[in-house]
Amino acid sequence: MHTYNAHVGSSPAVDLLVNQLAPDARVTVLTGAGVSAASGVPTFRGADGLWKQHRAEDLATPEAFARDPRLVWEWYDWRRQRIAACRPNGAHEVLAAWSECYPGFTLITQNVDGLHERAGTRRVLRMHGSIWEVACWARCAGSPLRWHDDTVPLPVIPPRCSYCDGMIRPGVVWFGEAIAPAILMRCHEATRCDVFLTVGTSAVVYPAASLVQEALMHGAYTAEINLEATPASSLVDQVLHGPAEIILAEINERLGLRHGNPAARGSR
Ligand SMILES: NC(=O)c1ccc[n+]([C@@H]2O[C@H](COP(=O)([O-])OP(=O)(O)OC[C@H]3O[C@@H](n4cnc5c(N)ncnc54)[C@H](O)[C@@H]3O)[C@@H](O)[C@H]2O)c1
Ligand SMILES: [Zn+2]
């Protein structure tokens, strides 16, 4: 295993990864909250992870919603307002560019903020849904499974279902809930790749955390980009420590130099 530290700037380690990122490589990237940190979206486990003294893990559950829907919706309304004011950062932009130039590129994200889509990324698999979607809590017969709603701030909390007038819930996958089987199947398929990168995720939430192991089983070259060590660090071929937005920009620049076409790889 090779380790790179962005603060030290040992660039040859980046070159090892760049070597793997051949123009025809099948590339899969798994992202977590760390990718959006530089945009100002708080991570769950970072210093900014608390809201009114509540831990995210105690709010993002069906039990918490059943107990106190107003509290949970107030938290989501706050997060939606905060995310609405954020813009995609350099990490989102590099990945969006790769989604255009790598033919077999797949982006799997645990993020619900929609910033990958706003950066223009193609083929995004959203494991945990979207904060910009809602669903009927009672799953009433007339309502679709989920629908788009990006009203910020919400005029009424908790918001009502326009089909049955009951409560609606955020269209995200909460702790303890199942990921949509069709999405999960496509995530597993995407682990059959040449290069698998895990970026800005604490790698503790399953099944996202097991995807890197699957990719290894399929013979992929694996690397992790994170500010700190995670449970995935000991598994991957290469660990790159530092901010995703800086490391991805550096990789992208090297790719441009190596393959002679920097414009195609990132200067969007
Ligand atoms: N932006 C979002 O949509 C968002 C935000 C918070 C939580 N979540 C949800 O929280 C769950 C928690 O999992 P998670 O692993 O995504 O988040 P997490 O909060 O558990 O972990 C974030 C990870 O990112 C790293 N990190 C922070 N800033 C970074 C940077 N600039 N560059 C690289 N790495 C950085 C941290 O070291 C940490 O390991 C997911 O299910 C997700 O749906 C989503
Ligand atoms: Zn309804």
C-alpha cells in the first residue's frame, strides 16, 4: 500500500494512480459527505455534524420521524436551505469531467445534496436518495413513490401530501432503511471496473463500505482519498491523504499532461 500526503506533496504517489487511469479504463468512484465539505455542506461525523445538540444519526431514522416529525423536518429544512446556498466545488467538477471522458465511468454517491448532478456528472447512482425529493409517509395510493420538491424554506412544517393530506417525508434513505434494490444492483455491477476510488467517505455505513472490497475481489486497482484514515485505508492499494478537491485537481492535471488533452479532463 502506498500513502500520499497532500501536505507533504509527494507527487510520485499520485503518478501511481494516474498510471492506472488510462483513457479506456473503466472507472468507478464512490463519494461521501467529504466531497461536499469544501462547498460548505456539513458532514455527519465532522466537527460541524451537530444540529441543535442532536446527532445526525439520531435524526435520520424512521423512528425519529415517527416520534417527532416536526423536529426532523426542521433539521431537513435547515439542511436544504444550507445546501441551496452551496455550489459544486473542484472535486465535483473533476468527477463531472471524468464522467464525460471515461467511457465506462460510474459515480456512486451516498450524498443526498445533488451537487454532483449540478456539476453536470453523468451516470450518478444515488444510494441514499435526494434531499430534493419527498414521499408520502403513509405511501397513500394516489401518490407517486417519490417526487421532486425544492421549496426552501418550507412554508409549512411538516409539509402535507397533496394526494391524501397526510404528512410527507424527505426522499432520502434513513439509517435502518433499505437501499432501492435496482440502485444497489447497479452499484454492485459498477464494482466490476479497472479503477475504484473511494472519496470523502468515512467508509463505515454499509453497504457502501463493502463496495471497495467487491471491487478488489474483481481485480480493480483501488485508492482512497480522505482527510484521515478510515476502515477502508488498510484494504486499498493506495491511500491519498488530503482534501478531495485538491487531490482530485492534482490527479486531473497530471492526467491532462500525460494524455495531452487537459481541456477534455476538467477545465469545464
Ligand atoms: N452532502 C451530503 O449529501 C451529506 C452530508 C452529510 C451526511 N450525508 C449522509 O451521511 C451518511 C454518512 O456517510 P459519509 O461517509 O458520506 O459521511 P461522514 O460524515 O460519515 O464522513 C465524511 C468523511 O469525509 C472526510 N472528509 C471531510 N472533508 C473532506 C475533504 N475536504 N476531502 C476529503 N475527505 C474529507 C472525513 O474525514 C470523513 O471520513 C451518508 O449516508 C450520507 O447520505 C450526506
Ligand atoms: Zn399521501
